[in-house]
Amino acid sequence: MFLNSLSGRFLILTTVFVMLAEVLIFVPSVARFREDFLLSRLERAQIASLAQLATEMIDPALEAELLQNAEVFNVVLRRDEARELMLSSPMPAPVHETFDLRNAAPMTLIGDAMRRLTDGENRVIRVIGDPVRKGGIVIEVTMETAPLRMAMLDYGLRILMLSAVISVITAILLFLAVRRLMVRPIRGVVGHMISYSQAPEDARRIIVPTAGVTELREAEVALQALQTQLTGALKQKDRLAQLGGAVARISHDLRNILTTTQLFADRMEVSQDPAVKRAAPKLMNSLSRAVNLCESTLAFGKAEEPQPALTRVVLADVASDVVESERLASGDRDISYAEDIPAGLILRADPEQLYRILSNLVRNARQAIEASAKPGEIAIIASEEDDEWVIRVADTGPGLPRKAQEYLFQPFAGTGRKDGVGLGMAIAAELARGHGGMLELVYTGEKGTEFAVRLPRGLSGPERE
């Protein structure tokens, strides 16, 4: 409906405000018209009195004609301190009110004019004023109010009609200007939004700011940024969905391979070779974790991680497994590992997910040191505070690149290595959030990098003992 549109409402408001402005002008205009009307009657009366001054006696018929032309009943002129009745005729009624125009204040004139408009009864009034061209000291006349009121009504109607015409023309011009400068660009933005919603993956449908109005252009720029982010997120979501399908298929085949490998590992456990006896438990733990990961991937079938199965975990044991695995992976490279964990520190966490968190952090630190081709150290430091456990993973590597810092916890974006895919930190952060905690970057620079895993001591998620 037109009245519910921006253009319709603007047209109505413009008309109303213009009419209101005209009404505010109308009141003093009518008051000024009344004053001019009365002054013109005083001037006519003064001219009529000149005939009396020209001759001492005047014909009664001529006197009546002069008074009729001046539209007054009596003319009194004060000259040389003497008050003299110049012209006179019978009055239909006694004088109802006297108005002195010599020093009347603007508000007094406005009030008298409004009262005259609202009083429909014909009355006889006395009007006092200054003679023109110093033709005396004071001149006063008596007259009826009916002609004055009719003239005021006629003038007021003409003013209102003119105001209505002006307001309509002004409203139409403003309406056309608003439609061109505001409504059309807004409709253009809405059209872009509708077009974009039909195919948000199509980057060609992202709006290009073209508005000349500053506010509208700011809105278009904000919409462009939002659409660009959304299009990128949708594309990334599609890639993640495709990757998820591929991972599910790989996990299925990998689970079968690992199951077979477990059978051979079971036979290794009965070997009497001391080296095999030392390696067999760790090999079995690694195989069990790999099988569990494949099974959970196949069972869950989504991009999100399953809820952690919280239990009491000895942090030193988990950290030792992580360090041992990374030490084997580093081979003969000059990388040292340190564990600063209070003896007997027990956390409430999912042991498998906690292992994955620390493994991702330590692996990234090892790979960063290896890429620098310099010696380095990686340390796992744990502390227990009043309301949380804090696990810090620090290294002496070269630090994170600026791009990696900006998109650190975003999948496929937070890697600083050419061969990285940017999933490790995103997975670790998601697993930490699943525990009700958080993973944060404490610092990074030329002297190294430190991450902190903060896990709440209170029950922030489902606990299953």
C-alpha cells in the first residue's frame, strides 16, 4: 500500500509540516491584515474630514456619502489640543470595545484578530490612531465589525488556499527528490539482497557500492563485506563437507588396515626381545587411538567433534605419551623436550581429546623448529589455579607469521607452512571449547611461541565417570 511505503509517508509528512508552517505564518498575517484594514479606514475618515475643514457647513447628504465611503459612523479629530467631531451619523448600537492602534504590541494585535475571527456577532467598535501626514494629533472613528470580519475571512481563505497549493507543490517536489535520491537506491539494495539470496555462492552477485548518499553508501559497503564473508564461508563449508565425505571413506578403509595391524601387534607383545617389549605398549596405544579416531569419525559423520567423555586423567601420563611420540617423529634432529607438570596433577577431561590437543600443539611446535633448521626446545608446563587448570606449550621456534596469527583458529587458513592444511589449531581449539575451556595464543615472536590451554575445574560439560 502506498501510504505504508517510505515515499507515501514522506509525502504525507511533508504536506503536514508545510501546512503547519503556513498556519504559523497565517496567524500574524491575519493580524497584520486587520491592522492594515483599520488603518485604511482611519485614512479614509481623515480624507472625508478634509471636506469639513474646507468649509464650515457641509450638506447632510454629502456628509452621509463621505461616511458611507469611509465605512464609518463618526470621525473625531484632535487638533491643537482640541477634540472635534468632524463627521457624524446615527449609530445602530453603542460602542462595544475600543482599539488603540498607536502603540499596540504584536501579541495584542494577534489576540484581537483571533477574537474577531471567532466572534460572528456584528458589533460597533471605536478605533484610535495617528493621522497621516501629521494631519492632527489623534483620529478616532466608530465602525461595524461585520465588514472587517468578512474581509479577514476572505483574506484568510486566500492565504490557506495559497498555502495548500504551495504545500502540495513542495511535497511533490520533495517526493520526487526522495524517490530519486533515497527510495531508488534503497530498492536497488533490496534488489541486490534478493538476487544474492537466490545464489549466495555466486561471487558475481555481491553488491558493488554505487550510492552517492553517504549513509546509503556506508550501508552498501557493510552489506558488501557481509556478503563477501558469507560467500567465503559457504564455499569453505562446501569444501569441509566434501572433505568430510572423503575423510569418512578414508577412515573406513584405514580402520580395516589398522585392525589388521593390531593383530600383528598383538603377536609382538609375546616377543621376548627387550626392544620389542619396550616398543610394543606404545605401538598398541597409538594403534588404539587411531582405531578409536576412525570409529568416532565414522559414527559421528559430522564436522563437529563429539561431546567429551569427562573422567579423571593423570596429565603427566598423557603429556609423556605425546612427548615420546614427537621425540620419535623428530628423529635425530636437535630438538629437546621438557615436562614441568606437578606430580599427581589430575584433570577432569576426555583423555583421547586431551591427547589430541597437546599432540597438535607439540607437533606444530616441532615442525616450526624443524623448518627453521635450528636447534630448539619444546616444553609442556602445567599449573593448577583456583578455578581452572592451565597447560602451557612453549617452544623456542621462529614464531608465527602475521597471516597465521590473523586466522590462527580458522580451518584451512591458520597455517604458516607450505605443506600445512590449517586444521590442527582449529581442531585443538574446538576440543578445548568442548571441555568448556579455551585455547589461546599467549605470545609469539623471534624468541618463540607459547599457547595456553585453559580447562575449568567446575563441571562445564557432561561428566561420565
